[in-house]
Amino acid sequence: MTATRELRPIGHVRREGGIHLEIDEPYRPGLAKVELFEYAIVLWWVDGHDNEESRSIMQTELPYAPGVTAGVFACRSEYRPNPIGMTVCRIEKVEEELGLVWLSDIDAFEDSPVLDIKPYIPVVDRVRSPRVASWLDGWPDWMPAEGIGLYEE
Amino acid sequence: MTATRELRPIGHVRREGGIHLEIDEPYRPGLAKVELFEYAIVLWWVDGHDNEESRSIMQTELPYAPGVTAGVFACRSEYRPNPIGMTVCRIEKVEEELGLVWLSDIDAFEDSPVLDIKPYIPVVDRVRSPRVASWLDGWPDWMPAEGIGLYEE
């Protein structure tokens, strides 16, 4: 077994008063110039699935594709060995001093620990015409302008 | 301080004999159907920057933008509180039984721990016209077909 690595939450997802990230004080200087990007990739931790059972599931039925079972690395299920959520979010406003990053939306639950924020940069994040599994036929080709919301349970 | 969370590497980046991920045995069933996607988002750990000094840097000069200092959350620097690398990679082949995921390229060093693999799905990962900071003016609008290579040191 490879040694584990240590994640340090840098803040939390808050939904009250508008969807935002609340970044802890020591990390706030890292927000400088984030507002120059329209979109960010937010990495967060799925606390609700940080348990041995969820972390040992390797295949799952796809709720949106009846009859299809896929490996967890072929879907965005919250069951995975490292329950890292990754969401491309539209940034509405950044208040660096207060540590607040206001977002159009994020598919993360209240109080989810935030792990990282990365700017969305076309040359490394945007693929012109990616082939996908057939069960995604008919899904939109682009993220909706308002961003991605909380999954229905 | 929020409690830390535990990352478990699922394999490693290998560059010998072609760039690939070598996934450890317990996680290999998670690779089922990954080959139905042309691109994957690979999360990996930047071991070389997993130290107190690197993890406490909050702002950095941008090597590609002389005179610009930005927060680490406004760039893709390897200095960040949680040194998670994120690379959109083109998948060449998946050998599930052997735990091998062959990639066109990845900007990760030999032996970097792999944390997660997620399929690249347009509706959640592809933004039509993201505004970016002016220092990226003139950068390509799309990922090159061959994927992203190792950064020059």
C-alpha cells in the first residue's frame, strides 16, 4: 500500500444567503486575481461518502442510464476511493478580504470542505469534440450558462 | 482548524514505455467502461510540493506573465495548500485487468500518485466562452489534439 496523503480543507461550501465558498483566513491571499476568471474549477470533499463502504465501491449502476453498470472512474459518482468532487463553477464575485467566493451554483452540499480552486483555462480544460459513452447521447454539448446545480437525490 | 482528510493513492503515473497510469489491483474494477470516453480528468498528487513551505505559499509570480503576481487559486501553480494536479488527458487505451490507462500525455512526473480518474463530460466540463485574465490573451482556445505535455522546468 502506498502511504496516504493529507488534505487540508481551505474552507467550506455555504448555501445560505447565496451560494458561496467561505475560505479560511490563512488561505485568503490565494484569492488574489481569481475574479479575473469567469469560471473556476472547485475541488471539494464529499464528506457524506468518506467512509469505508463508499470508498470501496468500484462499480455502480448509473441512475441516468438504466441497466448500465460502470466503473467509478467512468462516471462522476460520489462513490470513489477518494471522494473528491470537482465542479466547474461560474464566479459571480470574489471578496478577498472576507474570503468569500460567490458562485452561480455548485453541486456540493452545505458545509462540504473546499480543497482547491483552479482557474478555468481553455487551452488545458476545453476539449473541442470529446467522444463520450453512448448513454450520454442527447446530453447538452455545453455547460448551461448558469452553471451546474445540486444533483437531485 | 478543520480536521484533515485522508487521500489514498490508487496508482501511479508511469512514463516508461509510453505514458500511462498504473492502477493498483484493488481499484482496477473501477476502470470498467473508462475506454468509452475519449478524455479523462486525472487528479494526481504533486509529491514534490507536499511540504510545509510549498503548501504555505499563497501568491506567486507567473512565469508566463512577467511582472504579474497572482493568488495560487488564480493560477495552476504547483504551490498550493493541497498540491492536487488536475489534467485533462486523452485516453489511448485501457487495459482493465492489468490496471493500465494509456494516455497521449500528462503534465505529471514519473511516480506521481494518482488520486482519481473522472470521465470528461461536455455538459459539466465544457464552457462555451469563458472569460480569462488578460495575461492569457493569445493562448489557444482549445486543448491541442495530442493533449498537454510535461511543463518545461
